[in-house]
Amino acid sequence: MSEITPIGFVCPKCKRPLRSVNNALFCKECDRTYPIADGIPDFLSQASLAPSTLHIAKTMDFVAPIYESRFFISVLTKLSGVSGGLRLFDRIASFHSETLKGITGSVLDVACGPATYSRRLASPSRNVYGIDVSMGVLRQGMTYVVRDGVLGVYLARSRVEELPFENAVFDGGICSGSLHLFPDTVLSLREIARTMKPGAPLSVQTFVAGTTLINRFVQKRSWLHIFELSKLQQYLMEAGFEEFQPKLEGIVLTFSARKSIR
Ligand SMILES: [Zn+2]
């Protein structure tokens, strides 16, 4: 049993509390009903997604069953240009663990996929709230959570630009392999910052410019971002973060930052 009281989802539009009605969440203010499927609230059932976001959601729906397979992870590790024994996901997981060391309470996992890191980071003293645009990966994640009896993982389908959480509820946040996919980086980071407590750490993994296959793929798509470190630091500051600490290997950038104390 988790020792932490779960935080409730709020309406992503008006940020007011929701009422449970017939396996759905209802916002009286907006007169909107958000269905819950397989224990996963769907805040995007009535939303129109940007074409690029829709494309990502469909791709992830397709990839969901093999996302955590040894084969898929090996391919990703190779394409990312990281060397050494540890596979990409293990490296990212250890970076997140290190950044969130000592953090208890509630942690946000933006673009959580099949709860790959949420499951590892959840503990009796730490609940993790994963959001993603793909119902396919969320369902897959919920299957793993149930299979392994992981406690303290909550999943919801939501966009990063409209998170279904109140202001300043999270003690930490993570985001893996997705920051470069968000159409508006500052807007996305600002919304993440809104939900985090002052001083809370953010742990991110994304990609930077390079010559690997992934980069060549990325460079052909104008809606994907390839970050320059100085630009990224500027985005973070604009969005309300400080203490940017990047770490680069191959084209894999991991960095930590902290929600500004204001
Ligand atoms: Zn509402």
C-alpha cells in the first residue's frame, strides 16, 4: 500500500476538480465528460490534436507492444550513438533516479510511453503520474503495472500543453525521449513548470544534433526540434526553470533543471 495520498486529476481546460460519474470524470464548469477506459482517464477523447501529435500517437500505438523488447531497445541504443554496456533505457532510468534521489511524494512523467520509467520510479513513498497522447502505450503500460503488481503508478491520456493537474502539486518531474517532439517547447515546459512545486527537480532525456540515423530522420521533419544547448537553456529559463545541468553522450542529451523558487 502506498503511503502517499493520491492527487486527483482536474479538468485540463479549467483546472477545476472533476466528479466521478459512471466510469468517467465530469467537469461541471466546462460541461465535459472524460471517459475512463481500463483505468485510464482519457482527456483527449474530444480534443483535436495537431497533425504531428496525431502522427506520434498513431506511431506509438503501433510500437507499444514491442517498445520494451530487447530488440527495439538495442536498435535505439545503436542509433543513438551511445557506447558501453548499459542499454539506452537503463541509462535514462539511472539518470532519472539520480536526479530524483531523495524525492518523495508525487512525480510527473510527461510522455510516459508504456510507463517504462514510471514503474521504476514508483515506490511506497513516491507516486508517479504518467501522461501520454497514445492510448496504445498507456494500455500497454497498465498491463505491465497490473502484471508486476506495481503500486503508485497513475496513467492518463493527455497533452503536455494542457495537463490535468492543479498548480504546484508535483515534487519532481521527468520527460524521456519526447521534448523534441512537442510543437512548442516553451509552452510545454511552462505547463510542466506550472504543475511543479518551487525547487522541484526536472529530469529530461532528449536528443541533440548529430550524424546518426535518428538525426537524419529528424532533420527531414520540420516539426521535430533538434536542440542547441544554449537555446534549450534559454527555453527552460523562459518557462520558469533554473540550474540547467546537461550531460551529453552520442546524440543523447540528459539534463536536470529545477523549478524556479519565486
Ligand atoms: Zn473544466
